[in-house]
Amino acid sequence: MTLIDCHCHAGPGDGLTGPWDTDAPIGGYLRRCAQAGIARSVVFAAFHSDYAVANREVARLVAARPDRLLGFAFVHAARDRGRIHAMVREAVQVHGFVGLKVHRHDARITREVCEAARAFGLPVLYDIAGEASVCELLAQQYPDVDFIIPHLGSFADDWAAQLAVIDHLVRHPNIHADTAGVRRFDLLQQAVQRAGAAKLLFGSDGPWLHPAVELAKVRLLGLSPDDEALVLGGNLLRLIHRHRKAAPGARLSATRGARRASTASCVA
């Protein structure tokens, strides 16, 4: 079984309000992963004022460790309006990225984001910041796009929002959640019991949270070997491979993209 962390920030931000928009160094995080037996990690930028720039820095990190890192492109749903498709095209075809990241802290997700994900066959990791009702809209309007809701819906430990997300996991085939930073262990148990192991992905919210601590929560769920393998990597692999062969925009392989990362051209 290959253990995969589906949620880690990497590279510098350009703000100074906190670690989340200042810098996400991953050297120490990768050492902790190695000690915990975590073989691969999804990485995406810290908060940034220009995600085209930030994504290229993440691409540089991924190109240096293609056996270890999987890139997700971060986009700002409002500020990047009109260029999201071009940003995603560069991320996929030049850098070999395999998913999208969007955060409610920046702006609410838009049709432009969802349609880019559909065009390139990508899952979307969308931090809803407690706004669980959007899952209903995403499931209805984009049933052919897979969405991963980090923190079971709320890093702020919003119990009501996390309960609501569990309901969405049960009802909607394309809604999934990750385990990063979820403090209510009973809610992780409930998510697996009600929605099944196929709807939950292991994430750490590295480099700031310790991946071994987050991994221990999954281990303590007492899942069967097959179900644990799904949560700890199988589900992520299924989601990033499900649509990519059929997606017209995703024809270049991740390996080729990684080799070309250093030649990325500017996105208008």
C-alpha cells in the first residue's frame, strides 16, 4: 500500500499575515513523512497574490521530486476570472499537475473553476470554510466533477458544518472529504460509518500540521485493511485518474509535464 497525503502546502507566499501566506517550507515535512512511511504528497501553493507565479514555484518543487510530489494548481476564483482555463492548461500540460485547489477564504468557487476542472479531468480540493450548503450545488450542477472538501468542511471545528458535509458524502457520489485537522474523532468515525471508506481521504495540512499525527487518527479508526488502503491513498489515485484519459485538455502525461516544468511560459 502506498500512503499518500492529499493535502500539503508548499513554497512561498507573498504576504506577511501568518505562515499560511508567508512561506510553506516542506523540507522538514518531507522528513517527517519519511519517518511515518508516507510515500507521496499532493502539494499546492500557500496563499498568494498571484497564483500563476505560485503554481510555477510549486511546479519547480514537483519537478525536483516527481517520484514524491503530486501538484495541484491553486486558483483564485474571483481575481483569476477570465484566465482560469489558461492557468489550468499550463498546470496540466506544462507542469503535469493532477488537480485543482480553491479556497473560500479567497472567493467562492465559480462555474469557471468547475468547467476548467471538467475540461481537464481534474478533482477539485475546495475548502468551503464551513459553507456546507455549496456541496449541494456542486453535486447537482457538476456531477461529473469530483470535489474533495478539506477538514470535513471546517478547519475551525464547526461541528454543524462537518455534520452537514457528512450528509453530503452520503448522498452525493462526487463529494468527498479529507481528514486534515479534524479534531472531532467521532465525526471521522461517523463519516466512514455512514458514507463509507471510499468517500474519505487522508490529509495532513502540512507542513504546519505533523503528518504522523494526522495519520495516527486514520489508523485509530480501526478500518479493515482494504478500507484503510482506500483512505490512505487508493481514493486519491482513483480520483486523479478517473477522468484524465477522456479529458481533451489532459493529453500530456505528468512525467512529460514534469520534465518541461522549467520551460513554462507566462500565462496572460
